[in-house]
Amino acid sequence: MSKLFVAGEVFHGPGSLSELKKLSGKKVVIVTGGQSMKRSGTLDRAIGYLTEAGLETIVFDGVEEDPSSATSLQGAAVMRDFQPDWIVGLGGCSAIDAAKMMWVFYEYPNADFEAMTKPFSVPVLRQKAKFVAIPSTSGTGTETTGLAVITDREKGIKYPIVSYELTPDIAIVDGEICATMPAHITSNTGLDALTHCVEAYVSNIEDNYADVLAKGGLEIVFQNLEEAVNNPTNIKARQNMHDASFMGGLAFNNAWLGIVHSLSHQVGALYGIPHGAANAIFLPNVIRYNQTATTRYPDLAKLVGKESAEELAQEIEKLRNSVNNIGSLKAFGISREDWEKNLDYITKNALEDPCTGFNPRKPSLQELKDLYNASYEGEIYQN
């Protein structure tokens, strides 16, 4: 028997932010990032809807990219003072992921972060509050996943905190919120959504529901990402990408991810490479690596008019180029000396990443190192 894990309620479509006015409760903390939600008016509209619902609202803002465990503890302290019965994560994945961890530390002030880096180790939530996720970027699908990626700054490691307890109670997928998203972020996050669809489809967990969502999400990304990048006010394209992100998130919430994410987590934490950009560099080569262990890539290739795993990898590279994304790690300014100095460290961490366990091919340390080196140079991986 299997169970489908999904956000408790899902509202999607332009204008669905207004569903906040139907929330019942007393107090809300909105967790958000920098100023983009304020500048766009989305934050004020959200506060207005919550006020209309009769909820007292405060804002915890300034969540950084790649949020840290320290930020999560700071937010939880604010929550313990205010005692909300709702937490709203509003903004990009960093804001929502940080809000999820604040939620954990709010309910369990003495929770051990390191212990929770082991999959499915988060304690039972909803003792004090429920969670609403409202994404402003179309990539991670965090609004429907039991995942929060949190960085340990001292160790330079990104930890995927995996637990179905973190799956939001309400997801609001409103494409209008994305209209002001810059082109490079649209590109990065869209390629992240694509990676989720591919990795969920070929993972070592078989799930018919995840398969359909992954295939549907992949088609939508190929059909809409360029338009969303080039014509940002096209709300139909924005909503389509937002829906594809949700579909990819729902797919991997039930089938999980693979070594593209294991590799990306490390270079993101150590070198600050945007997550979607890193995924888009690794994905074609991981397809080449994994094709000896799975026959599923041709299913996805057929969705874009091709036949083989290699052709799928090439189509992803073409899409990556068409939305102005980078094809090698060294293009981010990482010197050969710095790369070689850290290679053993990041390879070991990638091998131990929870996502590695769901990859269709079990990698060795050397194989991951070979994938890293090929992707550093922007070269085709050779099995």
C-alpha cells in the first residue's frame, strides 16, 4: 500500500492569494525574504486579507538565500513570543523552507538540528500552529513537499530536512505573484522544476501518481519556460510554470530525488551557485550516468519529440542555453585550485546526502567525483 502526500488544501490560479481571507484563527506570523514581496505589493495584500479574516499579523522578514539553522532559531524565538496559530511562508523557496524550520523550533525549542538531518526525524507538528505556503518562484515545489533545505554555515553543508510533517496544510499557487520575478531567477527556478520532474520519474520508488505528475510537469516546462523568461508579464505562462513547479514538487514528495540534487546541494552551500543553475549543469550528465541503470528516460524523451536518454540530455542542454543559463561550474569563477582543494570534501558529502539513496544507480565515491569534474569543465560525462 502507498499513501499520496500532498498539501492539505491547494488553491491555484491567478488571484488565489485572496483565499487567505478565509483563514480561521487568531494570530499569524508571515515569514518572507528581502524586499521583493513588499515592493510588488504582495505582502501588503496578504496582510490585508489576513486582517479581513480577523487575524493579528506580524512579519519576520530578511530571510537570506540558502537560509541557515541560525535564522530558523531566530524566527522561532519571535514565534514563541507571539504564539501564532498560523505560520505563512511567503516568497521564494528560501523563505518558505526557513519558515518550515522555524515552525519546528517554535513547537520544539530544544529540537536537535543535527538529528533532524536524518530523513524522517522531525517530531510531530501542528501542536501549536498550522502552515500556509505561498511561493513567489516557480521551481522548488516546496509548497507541497515535506522538505526544507537548510544550510549549516559553519560546516558549509546544505542539509535537506526530509519529513512529511513539513508538508504544508495549505498551498496557494498564484501565478500573478511571479510577474515581477527577474528573468535569471525565472530561468534558474524553472530548470529546478524540470529537474524535479526528471529525477522523480526515474527514482527507485515506483509511484503511478508521481509518474503522471512528473511527465505532465516536464511537458509544461518545455512549453512555457522560454516564454516566461522572455515575456514576464504573460500571466498564463507564469501560472503554467507555477503549476509545473507544484506538479514536480508533488511528484518528488512521493518518489523523491536523486544525485543531481546530492551534487547541487554541495556546490550551492560551498560556492553559492544558485540551486536551479547547478541542477541544470548536472542534470544532462546524470542522465548519461544513470541510463545504464534505468530504461525510463526514453519515456521522457518522447514527450519532447525525441527517443533516447542522450537525446533527452541534449534537449535539456538546448533549453538551458535558450534561457541563458550556464553550462559549467567553472563559469561561476571557481578556480581549478579551489575546486581541487574541496573536491574530496564535497564528493563525500554528496555521497552521504539523503537524495543519493533514491537514485536509480548506486554511485561510488569515484563516480560522483567524475561527474563533478565533467560538470566543472562543462564536458560530456563518459560512462
